[in-house]
Amino acid sequence: MGLLRGVTGLVSGLLGAVTGLLSAVVRALLAIVLGLLGTVLLLVGVLLCATVLLLPLGIPVVVLGLSCFSRAAKLMVPGSTRVEGLVRRAEDSVRGGGARLRRRLHLG
């Protein structure tokens, strides 16, 4: 009976380790894909912001790109509040910059 418990505990521990490793790999792959998507969105947003007529479309695209980066950071480092705080500050500065720009251009 004791031997059976020991073997069952060993198998359970090995399965838990393999499952944890696979979960970490999947999370890392998803974070990489989200990071690449965020990079593309940021580049498209910056190009849209370069033209005055497409500026209202470019700002939300930049914010969406930063949002992808924040989700990727949460996937890579699930318990880190420092990374989340840095990304939140970057998103807030972009949103605040858009509001300041709208006030300066008297758009709303």
C-alpha cells in the first residue's frame, strides 16, 4: 500500500511538472504573438498619426497596440504589478496626449 502511494505520488508530481511546463510554453508563445501584433499595430498607428487627416484613427490604433503589449506582459509575468503599472502609465500618457491634442485643435 505504501509503495503504491509512493508511485502514485511520483507519477502525479511528474504529470504536474509536465503540465506546468507545457502551460508555460503556451503562455510564452501567446505572449510572443501578442507582442508581434502590438508591434505591427504601433507601427501602423504611428504611420496613421503622421498624416493629419488620419490622426483620429491612428491614436486608437496606438492605444490598441499598447494594450496588446500589456496583455503580453501579463502572460509572460503573471504576478508582476510593476510591469502592469509601467504599461498602464504608457497607455494613460497616450490617451492624455490625444485629449490634449483634441483640445489644442478645438475638436471637442
